[in-house]
Amino acid sequence: MKVAFSLFAIPILLWPVHAVGQSAPTPPVEAGEAPPLDRAKDDFRRGLVFLEEGRIEEAHASFEASFTRFPSKQNAINSALTLDRLGREVEALERYDLVLERFVTELSSDDKATIQATVETLSKKVATLVLRTPGSPVDVTIDGARHVTVSNTARVRLAPGRHDLSASAAHFASWRQSLLLPAGTQAEVTVSLVPVGAAGLPNDRPARVEPDARGTTVRWPGYLGVGVGVAATGLGAYLGARALADYGDATTACPAKVDCDPVATEQARDARSLGWVSTGFVIGGLAAVAIGGYLWIRPIRVAPHGTGIVALGTF
């Protein structure tokens, strides 16, 4: 198999010796060690061998080792390509950004166009988050692992899906936000920390409640409810007894209920109506007793509010 492997029309690059000297200064070599350039070339060659064998993980590790020892356009692009093959699009895009920023003078116009087209294609597979802060720089934590310092604006690429953002600073209230980012979308989030104790936010210390702000216990509605209920129940009982007596007199005067005296018939009708009234009084009275008893056990509390009072509830 040939070593001419490609992704998105970008070829795996071989390391030309004449171009390496332009990429980075040669670090000092300790006694007994091979020069970083030679070691970087060895790592690079191993990466090409692993790539030819289809061992993408090992190939990426070798290209990364080569880049760490001696950064160059060649090992940076090959690292990005293997990251893409591994499905790590976010990291691949970050590596391509580094190539366009750090080695732009070494890229031909065709190389630039090809890499930019690759970046555009990969960008459709990830989500972009633009973080903004109106004040001083803020450290934002993404998904509890990734930390980004936002100074005015920061652009972050993320895998599609749900992400949890958080930020905190001394003397400021903690800030949290969660959002769902589909692939190929961009979202903007403003991180604004508010000083602790500002309006609408809790302070570090619990607010002190003045004695007069706790309210005054009011029990008279309970007494009133029980009193009214007892009176209504008593009245209902009296009317009920009266209705029973009248109805009894009417049925005595007209036991056969045929050809009855019209006066007795009218008396029976009035007795039935009075019975319904007495039932209403009894039911209402019992309800009033129940409500009054509850308000006596769980009294209402009121507190001053402006020129009047406000109920604080019974629960």
C-alpha cells in the first residue's frame, strides 16, 4: 500500500528536510540525547508506518510526539488528519486552526484553500459557542472539565449535545447555564457575574428578621367562625324542629291525603320548605365551625405593610 493517504483531499505530508529549518528553532541538546529534530523525524516516520497499517490511534500518537519535539507544518497537518479519522472533530479543528495561525507563511495558496474547505466541512459536524462577558475576564467551566478564560469574547467548539456551563468568583454569585447545541449551529451566551448581596440575590449570610417583621398572631377570625357556626347550627336545629312539628300537625289533620283541607295542605308545604331552610343553616353552621376551629388552631399572622397590613398566611 502506498503512503499517499488523504482526507478531504489533504494528503498526508512527508517531511522534506529542506523545509524543517523554517518551522521552529532547534532546542538545546543534552549530552547523550539525539537532537529533537532527529527524534521528531523518527516519530514522524513511525506515524507514517502506523498509518499505512491502518493503526490510526498509534499514527496520531506518533504525529503528536513529533509535533511536541519539533513543531512543523507536516506533523501538525498529519495530526489533524488522524484526529479527523478518529472522529475527534473538535480537536481536529483546533489543530487546523493552529496550522493556519502558526504555519501560514509556509502554506501555498492551494494548501490554504484546501484546509479552509476542510475546516468548513468539519464545522458542520460540531457546535460553536461564543462566550461574552461585559466586565473583567471570567473563567468558565464547561461540563465540569474544560476551562475557558473569557476576556470580552471567547469562541469555543464543542461536540453536539447538552453542555453545562458554570462560573464563580469571590464576592460574586455563582452563575450556571445549560444549553443544547445541535451540530452545525452557533450559540452566544453572555456570562455576567453579579455581586453577592445585590438586589434580588441572596447574601452569603442569612438576612436578619426583625422581631416586628415576624407578624402578629390573630385568632379572632377563628373565634368568630366558631361562634357564627354554633349560632347557625342552633338556628337550623330550631327551624328543623319547627318544620317537623308543623308537618306532623298537617298530616294529623289530613291522614288520608285525599280531599284534604287546603289549609292543612298549605301547612305541609310550608313545613317542607322550612325543613330545607333548616338543613341549609345546619350545613353552613357546621362548615363555619370547622373553618373557625382551623383558624383557631392555625391562626393568621399579619405584619405592617405601608399604611395597612398584609396577611402572612396560616401555613
